[in-house]
Amino acid sequence: PLPPSSGSTTDLKFIAHAVAHWCRFNTAGALFIDPGSPHLNAWVASFNARLRDEHLNRQLFDNLLEAKMLTEDWRIDYNTNRTYSGLGPNTPAQLGADWFTGGQQLLA
């Protein structure tokens, strides 16, 4: 059975014509998220809201270098130190370390 549609977050110019033809000839629709429309992707919209609320709205940057440095600090904290509901009580760094030390054996 064919999927009723497929989705992509990439720009239309990067979508191969072969995929578009395949969708058309196999009666599968193609759903594209237009560039500049992150609100159509729930994960992107959630991240953008967190970035705005937790970082950008709380800072007054004096120059571009300061903005880059503080944003990089926030990114590192966001990706390594905070817990996520999908990971249980672990941070991404803890989960990665646990997988590296023991989880790889599960895949073997």
C-alpha cells in the first residue's frame, strides 16, 4: 500500500524531480513545508519558542560577537545539560554517554 502523502521540510528546489514524478504516478501526494514557514513543523516551532523565550528575550546584545558567544553557550546548555521528557530523567549528554559505554552492545 502506498502512503497517502509524504512530507519534507526542505526547500522545493532541493526536492528531486524523480520524487515528484514518483508521487504523481503512484497516486501519493507530496506535502511540502514552504521556506519561512516553521510554524508548519511542530518541532521547529517548539524550538523557536524556547530559543526566543529562554534566550533572545532575556538578552541585550552589545554586538554580533557577544550575540554569537551567548547563543552558543545557550545551545550547548540546551543540547547537553537539560532534561527532556522523552529521555526520562537523563540529559542528552548522559544518554549519549550511557549508549556509548553500554548501548552499542545491544545493536551487535
